[in-house]
Amino acid sequence: MTPPLPFAGLRVLELAAVLAGPQVGQFFAELGAAVLKVEPPTGDVTRTWRTAGDDPESSVSAYFAASNWGKTSVVLDLTEPGARGELLRLAAGADVLIASYKPGDAEKLGVSYAALAEANPRLIYAHLTGYGPASRRVGYDAVLQAETGFMHLNAAGPADPPQKMPVALIDLLAAHQLKEGILTALYQREKTARGAYLTVSLHDSALASLANQGSTWLTTGRDPLPLGSGHPGIVPYGTVYRAADGQRLVLAVGTDAQFRQLCLVLMRPHWAAEPRFATNPARVRHRHALEELLLVRIAELNGTALLHELARLGVPAGAVRTVGEALSQEAAQSMLLPPALPAFPYPGLRTVAFRSSTWPAAGALTAPPTLPGAADGADG
């Protein structure tokens, strides 16, 4: 007999839109929870965030599909008393509620934690905001990337313009914080039988993710400089090289032994013996000289053969792939959700990347829901 998924029987109510909150909702759906998405009459705004390749006749855009597999959806206009009453009924039977209201809005609508926990003291209310419970600023990923140092660091060099990451990175980081908070609260509820009110902000999630870059400023007083895809403390690491066959590749050489192996593969063993390159601190100090040598040498070699040989010898290196190339790799297939025919003829991308020996891998999920009560094709 196949064991159930770990969150089978868990009821999740999602009052969140865009990316961070819905990502958490899909995470629970993939692991067996029943997730009900509550949308306003206009729908989750990402239903209208269509690219040129999206189906203009569908209320399920590619962006919406990124975070809404495995859910059912209901439309409730929470400015109407009857809709609020229905939400209160739903919340009374829920285990987890995910909300992304600006501070104060849930209270105005009568759906705050205080209002809902009175009828359901076991409810875990996870509230996502842009800047914390004291600020009504709307949190958008690009602005948060700018304000928390990520755009500054994501430039080719100090004189080049800052760039935002090509995915909503801060939303995704906040989604992980929100999941961790909910899982912690579920564990605590097993011991206390009581729910909790959790708050997670995009701002704090971004700062928590500065990691070594934040620690550099805190411990040295020096602001980290943008290095393109290079690494401030490891060389060679992250720089993109182009081989003679056009193959783009990166190296991630973290040890001196790996660097010696790299030099052997490049048929330049004497580089590893040079004092300016023999150790990682020396390579960091002489970053530009080494990078120039590597750019020239790799441009003389076949990139496919070079990557094969580096892999054989355990030197970390990889091809620079497009999104389509990455998702077409054999190793990526276990991360794809099968199309939900006939409702949605496209595969999806899982949010759950871990596996366990005690429960089965999640199989097919229902399609991202169309907007209830609206003809498919009408804008959100």
C-alpha cells in the first residue's frame, strides 16, 4: 500500500496573490494538502501578466501557472458581508491561512488573525508583507532588489549599471522563509494544540539572504563591489568563457588541488606553480591577470571536450544553458509536472525539490485553476 503524502488532510486557505504566497500554496499542494485559493472578482493579478507567447484566450497565464498547480479556486468579494461570512466559515475549518495583505487591510476586511483565530484557535495565519507589519508600502520584487543591495552587486563592474535578477528572487526567498515559519508553527502546534500568527516580509527575507556579502560589510566595513558573475573570494569562479566551438562555460574552482587539475587539462601546468596563482588568496589578488590567461586559453579549445575532461577529473565546471536547454536535460525531468489534460496541455515546474524514503514522490497535480465565474479569455 502506497503511504500518503505528508500533508494529506491538511487544509490550506490561500488569500495571497502574485508569487511568494502562491509558491507556498503550491508547495503544500505538491505534498498532499488541499489548497483553496481565494481570489477577488478580478482574479490574481498574474492572470493578466502575459508574455507575447501566452494564450490570449486563457485566464491562466504562464506566470500564474508558475505557482498555482494543484489548487482549487473560489471568487469572493470580501467587501461584501456575505463573502466575508463565507471566508469565516472556510477559515474555521482550515489549518493554515496564507495572506499577503498590506498591514491594516485584513482588519478592514474583517479577516485578520484576531478575527479568525477566535473561531479556530488552531489556525496558523501566515502573513506576508513587503516591509513588515508597521509599513503599508507595497512590496515589489524589483524595488526590493534595488533597496537591499542585490541590484548593486549584480553588475558587470563598479562602473556598470545595476541589474535586477531575471526572476523575482526576493519573492522566492520570502516564500522559503514563509514555508519555514509555517512548518515551525505546525511542529509547535503538535505540542501545544494552538495555532500562531506569523509575519514574513520581503525586505527581511532579502537581508537574510545577503549571506557572505552582508557579512563582508559587517566584519570589514568595506562595501562589496560588483564583479559581474565573478566571486569576491574565489578565483576562478563564475566568469563566463567562450571556447573555440562557441560553447560558453563557467568554472567554480574552490580548492588549490582543483586549480592544479584545471591547469593540467589546459596544458598549462606551470600556472599552478607560479606564486601569483599557486593559492586561492594569491589568485584573488591577481584575479585580472589569471582571467586574461584563461579567456585566451579556453578560446583555443573545444568546449565540449574540455567540459567532459574537467568533469572526469572532478573540476567543477558547467555549460551555460538557456532555460529551455536546462529544462530539457534528462536530469530535469523529475522536476516537471505532467500536463493536466485536457484542461492544461503544458507541463509545470515543481516547487518541491527534496525527496524522502518515507513518502512517494508527488505525481500529477490538477491544472492551475481558471478564474471561476469568468469566461476563459477575459482578463483576470
